[in-house]
Amino acid sequence: MSNRQGESYESFRVDVEQSHRVSEVTIAYYDRMAEAYWDGTRDHDVSQNYAAFLDAIGNDPPYSILDLGCGPGRDLHHFRLLGHNAVGLDGSTEFVAMARSYSGCEVLHQDFLTMIAAVAGDRMAQRLDETVLLPETLKTRRKRPIHFQD
């Protein structure tokens, strides 16, 4: 099997244990820096991102939105104020608590690598070329809910 450039997936193998360590370090950083992160991002004007995202949804509102990597909940709060059913998911326990408090939305505590492994298995996670998360623009919606344990 190969990727778009014709290279074997074998060359893109991911060390799952190393990925888990990177994830743990990253989440620990956000847990330590949660207040500073919130102070530094709370007032960012992301209105054009919100507009582009909502304009791209083909269904009629209100929407059910899953915010992967919701952080302290700024986007959840915005979507909830617009009448949408927003649910957040984050790996940082500090962000989860902040997002629940600030947004009033349901927020699930889940690490992305654990989630991917549970859904697709470590074997699939090892075959991915890359995983790209764009915190301000990547939001996911589904008609059927995905249930994760909190």
C-alpha cells in the first residue's frame, strides 16, 4: 500500500509508544499553562473562521458540533450562544474543566491518540501519513453521536 506520492506506508510508520509519550508531554504542558493559554487566546478575533465553518455546513441550523481540541471553550461558548448543540473534547483536564465552566457545554476528557487507537486500533494509527489538527478551523459534525468515556 502507498500514499499519494507512491511511497510505501512502511516509510511512514509511527512509533506508537513515542507518540503516546509526546501526547503525554503535550497534555501536561497544557495542564500547566492552561490559565496563561486562556489569557493569551481568549480575545482573539476568529469571527471569520466561525463564519467560514458555519457557511460550509449544508444542513439547516441548529447544528450539532464536536469541537476536537476545544481548549478552554471559547468556540464552544460562541456556538452555544448561536443556539447550536456544541460538545467539546480535549486531552487536558484543566482545559476540560475550564471549557465546561465557561461554555456550559458538555466536554469530554479524551486524549486523541487514545481515541484513535480505540476507534481504529494501533495498527491503523501506525499507517497514517499524518494527522493534522487545526484548532481554529477543524470542527466535526455527525448525524450519529460518538460516545467516549469521560
